[in-house]
Amino acid sequence: TVGGMLGLCILSWSQEAAMGNLRGVYSIVFKILCNFFVQLKAVGQVTDLNSLIKDLGTDSFSRTILTSPIAMSLGIGDVLENPSTSIFSLECLMMTGGNSVSESHYLKVLGALFFLPAMLLLMLVSVAVCTWIWSSCCHRRQRWGETSLSFRILLTFSSLAVLALYFLQPMVTSQLLAAYNCRDMDDGGHRLDTARWALDMSVDCNSPVHQKWQLVTSIGLLIWSFGIPLILYIIPWAILKWTSYTLQSKEMWTVFGFLYDGFEPDFWYYESFMMLRKTYILIAANIMWLSPETRTVVLLTLVIYFRYMHLRDLPYDNRAYMGVDRLQFQSLATFTWLLLGRLFRTMLELTDNALAKDWSPAFYLPAMLNFFFLVGRAIYLILREVIWPLQSPPTLMPKCVRDRLDHRVTFSFIPPAVFDVDAKQQHFHRVEHGSLSADNMADLAEDWNLTSTPALPNQEREILKTILTETAEVLLRRHEIVHGEAAQVIYLPTFLLQMERVLVAAMCYAVKSRIINEELVLNRDTWGKWLYGIWEDTRDYLKLVVIGQEGTDANNIMRQRSSRSWEDQECDHLREAQHLVRRPVSTEEIQIALYSLWPDLTDPKMNQKDSETNHLKELVQAHRGIVDMHGDVTHIFDSDGHATSILRRRNRTVRCDESSMSSMYSHRSHSPRTTESKTLEFGLPTVVQEEEESRRSECEHSDVVLEIDGTDNKVQQVRPSAPAVFKLAL
């Protein structure tokens, strides 16, 4: 128990230390593998996977090597499903106290009912004592800050309780299902006189005593197996709905971050569904009154439905080029092939076309290949951050491999150079209609050591589509926050301008993070420096895990705080980092920066309708030294410029059509507001009375708004002042 609580503490602290690491996938891969091992153990019971591995292992040494990872996975699943078996046998301990075999198994089932409450009570007492001792003796307050002692105890206990419920729920479910483990045939295949309990063959499953135990365990299944996922959904939902906490709040991340880490914001609850899925798999695998073949069909139906749900929702965020979603889908594919192999093997055994016993493992070959692909992908996702650095070219890979695989698409603030040769200018006009770049911008790709390719890889196309989709989602939510209703008619130029603003802000944050981490990148360009840097990172990480961190997002790679100014491009640190600003921004950098900005851009408190501040504009203005170093970009955040653009487009449609102009503004003649009040709102007017020909001529050559007074039929030329441009556009 002490070792388990210590492990939960380390896991909780490490999760807190990883707050804001939007590229790391360690905890996500860990959750997926834990779920996979538990379900593999349950599916292996139905498909008789243990006996198959044992038969293959005795044939040759090479087969033993091939099947050892699968056997190890089954062992890990057994430990996660029943941790007590890896330490001692609870049944043997009870029998040494004078209990019979059946009594010891019944007591074990009874213990599963009250194990979680006893564990949580012991955890609460231990947390209260340890927190009081820590607060009294340790002067460092990074972990809890200046909060009260009771709040520290509640926060720490809640974090450990969530992890304990998550990992102990499959164990309790497995122990409770043991009461239904009845069989009507012995190991030799002979039919018994009645259904017997597999844990103690002397117990009749139809006896009133055993049926009472089955009723008690059914209640336990409803409370713990189905109640825990429901509780882990309702409590965060209530906190998010009725309090000011968000998913990015430090307190929410400390307590529930392990559950929703890696999921899309709209699917933060999906881990509760994953826990229910484990429960369904465990129950279907332990319905002992059904034959193994029937249970195989039931499990296959469940797995196919879960695959459909995953493809429909794709709940994980798209970090690592959708690598996490692919890992989860591959785990479901492994179960599918394993169950299909069992069905094909059973079908051939029941026909005259039965193959020799030596060929039976061939049915499980697709499942084995999927398993090895799953393990390989998981290892790659863990090491991916080292293989493919986010903010620099991959220096640890051989050049031939890098040229073969590295075809990332990048974006730049730097506009194309002006063509001073007529031939180049003519060439540009010939290809302009289908160009996203220019020939003279190919030099920027050398900063990434990129090589040209005829077609962009599919994964780069997918991540680019993902960025545009998520940017559009941000824009739609911001409109709903500001206006209180969904957009119905979207003005296309405004939509494209708002999308450009969000993408520029994401690129700006990505470049800032690149400059801050410049020293780290430059000092690890060799294997020796890299190994020493890994040691330093490990030491700092352990210190962070044990002591804690200051602030809410200190470890966020895209939102690191810095006392340096980013407004003036002539400051020393920006002049020294011109090569980093010049280097194009990769799509993955933009995606992670967009994930980092998402909470602020969609926060109702920071984007209110009557807010005096423009958060997005202030964000870019604070970093205008980066954005405007090689080109004028910040002008797109000027609201007056936006209004002027709308006004110019509107005037072009009505400037030279007097009848259209009259119909557009004729309704103003019935307004109770006088002409003088209108002119005072838009600036100092000049009343002109000219001939119709001169008015048309002036309309063709000047950006003016003409108003027709319905009473005097006078034409007024209104020259709006700069502050009133936006009102005039509206």
C-alpha cells in the first residue's frame, strides 16, 4: 500500500510538472498502453492466448523471442488487473488464518467491495499528515503557493484519489466478476453434474449462498465499475459549469489533468468512456455461462463498435501528426485481428478442412504484426521529441535519412523580393494564379535543411488542414462569445482577415519560443552535448517533480515568461536572433502555438463584447519587434484599417450608380435624426450643390459618401474623420 501511494504521488507530481507541455505525449501513451494491457489480458482469456504462446515458446528459441513481448504484455495486464498477485497471494494469506478455500475466495470478493473506501480513507489521513509536516518543515511554497493548509490537503488528496480510482477500477471489477466464474465442464472436457465455481469446484453456483454473493457483487459492479467513470465525469463537469475554473487552470490540471490530457477540449470527458469500455470488455470476457465462441463474437462486436466510435469522434488532439489517434486505433485493430483469428481457427476446427495443429498460429499472424506495430509506434512517439526537434532541424539523424524523410512545409513573415528583371517578372505573372511562394524564397528553406519534393507528403497536408480547421473553430467561437449568437452570414474578406490575425499570433508565439530556447538548441548539436543536456534536464525535472513549480504555465513551451522586451526590433536580443526570426515557422510549431493560445482566444472573460481591450491585438503589439522585423504585418490588427477596407469595398459598388445609391440611403430621409446630427457624428461636412455631371465625375475619382436629404433634395458630401471610420462602415 505504501509503495502504491508513493507511485501515485510520483505520477501526480510528474503530471503537474508536465503542465503546458503541448508536444509531450508520455502520459497519453502511458494511458493507452495501460488500457491495452488490461483489455489484452481479458481478450487473451477468451482466445486462449496464454496456451498458444506457451506452445510456441517450447518449439524453438526464435519463437520464444518473438512471443516474449506478448507474454510480457499479458503479465503487465495481469498486474494492472490484479496488483496483489505480483506481491503475494491473498487467498493463501487467508487460508493460513484458518479459513477454508471457499471462505477465502468469498472474503476476497467482500474485500473488493470495501477496498476502495478503505484505501481512500487511508490516503486522506496520510495526505493530511504528510502535508502538515511538509508545510511546517519546508520553506519552499512552489507546489501550493500561499494557499491554506486545508486547501492543500484537499488538492493533494483529490489528485491522488483520481489516480487511485482510475488504476484500481479494473482490479475491483475483475475481483467482483470472479463470483460469476462458473463452469459446467472440467479441465479434461467432461461435463459436470452442475455448474461449479471455477475458484473452488466444491461450490455449487446454483446454491442459495453463492447466488446471494452474486447479487452482492452485482451491486458492487454498479457502484464501482460503472459508478467511478460516472463520478469522474460529473465532478469535473460540475466544476467547469458552476465555477470559474477552466481546463487550463492549475488546480483543475493538478486534480484531473491526467484524465483529459491529450484530448480535444470538446472531448475532455472521453477517458470516462474509455473506463467504461474496459468494464464492458472485462464483463464480456467473464460471462462464463456463455461458450468461448459466443464470448468471442460478443467481444468482436464490442471492439468493432468501439472502432466506429473512435473513427467518428477522433477524440485525441492532433499533436504528433495525429500519432496518438493512430496509436489508439492500432490497439483496437490488434483486438479485432486477434478475435477474428480465434473465430477462423474455431470454424476450421468444426469442419472437415481442419489444418494441422502446427498451422493454427498462422491465424494470429495479423494480430501479432499489429501488436509489434503498436509497440513500435508507442516507442517512436516517446522518442519523437528527441528525433524531430520542434524548433530546429534534426541534427541527430544522418543526412541521407533526413533528406529522405524531412519534407516539412513552413511559413514565413518575409514577403517575396521585388523582381528587377523583366524575365523574372513575366515568369511570376505566368504562374501567379497558382503560386503559394516565390522562387527567391527557396533560400529560406535552407535554414531547415529541407529538400524539394514533387508532392507534399500526406501527413503535412493533414496537419495543414488541421490548422485551418482549428483556426476556423477559434473564429466561430470568438464570434459567438462577442455577439452572443452564431454567425449566419459571414463576410468573406473579414473571415480571411480574422484567420490571418490568429495565424500571425500563433507564428509570433512560435518564434518567441524559438528565441528563448536558442541556447538549448545551439548547445546540443553533438551526441556528447546532447547526453549531458539530457542529464541536466532529468535533474531539473526531478527537482520540479519534488518541489513543484511557480506560476500556472511556467513549463508551457509556447508561453514561457520573459522579462525581455519584444516590441522594439532594434533591441540586442532580437538583433542577435535575426536568423531565428528569418527561419520559417513549421506547421507543427504553428499548431502547438495555436493550442497554447486557444484558452485565451476563446475565454469569454477576455473577449467580451464591451471589453475595452483587444486581447489579440495587444498580444501581437507586445511582440511587434518579431512580427515587423522583415515586413509590415501588425497593420492587419488595426480596426480602423479593417473598417476602411470594408468602406472602400462598399463605396466601389455604389459610387457611380446614382439610382442604386439613392435606394440605399433613401430610408435615412425618414429617420428622426437631422442632417446636422449626422454630419456632427461623422465629422465636419461641406454642403455642395453641383450639376449632375460634375457630381458623377467627382464620384468617380474620390472616396466619398453621398447622402441625399429627402426634404431639400440636397446632396451632401461627407468626409468622415478617422475615429468615425468604423461607425461609418457599420
